Amino acid sequence: MELAQAREALRYLRAVQALRASAGSGEGFVASVIGRSPLPSQQTILINRGREHGLQDDVIVVDASGVVGRIIEAHRATSLAMLLTDPNSRVAGVVERSGESGLLVGQGTGLCQFIYLDADADIVEGDRVVTAGLGRVFPKRGLWLGTVINVSRDRQAGSATAVVRPDAKLGRVQEVLCLVPSS
């Protein structure tokens, strides 16, 4: 099982590298996590890279398992990154298998909610949610966000929501790759 997981992580990192190349992204910086917010309502990490390293606000932060979050405050030598699970985190996502799209919202609990789905949306437990590329921060399809662990459908309201567990192990992340766009 560990070999299969290692191969999957390697495949993902190669996809991230190809994505950077095709999107004209500049460099990627490896950074170490040097701090974490102790508040459950604020899901952030502090990394040891900042503006002097070429980082800026909205740079995407990933690890070998998936998207960790994005930089919200780039300082001279450090940066504060908001995790996917932060209640203020919003990422347009798409179900990799079916193409259903929605919005991934942090819940502050280690999980996210995938919202704005139709009641008959083709989404099931085990589906992987990836970036949809809407907006200006996250690239089109490909970066892993998380895996669906529960789907709730409200036929009367005509909507569905899904609980998503981030693929990145956010509570244990120690090193990240910061995907810096080219100038």
C-alpha cells in the first residue's frame, strides 16, 4: 500500500510541475512551516519564506498530497498562509470524475463543505475534488483539494452539499511548495 501511495504522490508532484510549466509559472519555493495559529477559528500556518524570496499574496501553497491553501500575508522574510479548512477559505472546485462544479468552503474543523450543487449532482463518497480554475488564484483543473466523505441531498430545496476531507494533511504539514506565478 505504501508503494502505491508513493507512486500517487509522485504522479501528483509531476502534475504540479507540468501545471507550472504550462501555465507559465515561475519558480516554486520550498518553505518550512514555522508556526501555526492556535485558534480553531483561524486555520493558518506561518512559513519561512516571504517577499524577499519572491512570494506575494495569493500564491498557492501545496504539498505532495494536495493543496494546503494560499498566502494571505507576505512579509519580508515570512508569509502567513490560510489553510483550506479556514472558515474564510473559498476555492472553486470540480469533481474529477464527473465534472460537477461547486465551491469548497472551509469549516474550521479540519473539513470543508462543497456547496452550490444541484440535488441530482453526480457526486458520491470517494470522489476527488480538484481546482476548477475560476477566479484569479487557483489554476484550472488539476490541483487536488480533497476527497468526498459524505453527500447530503435536499430534494425539496433542489440542492446537495458534500463534506470533503482535504487531501493534504493540514495538521501535520511541515514543508510546502509555494507556486509562484511568473511576472
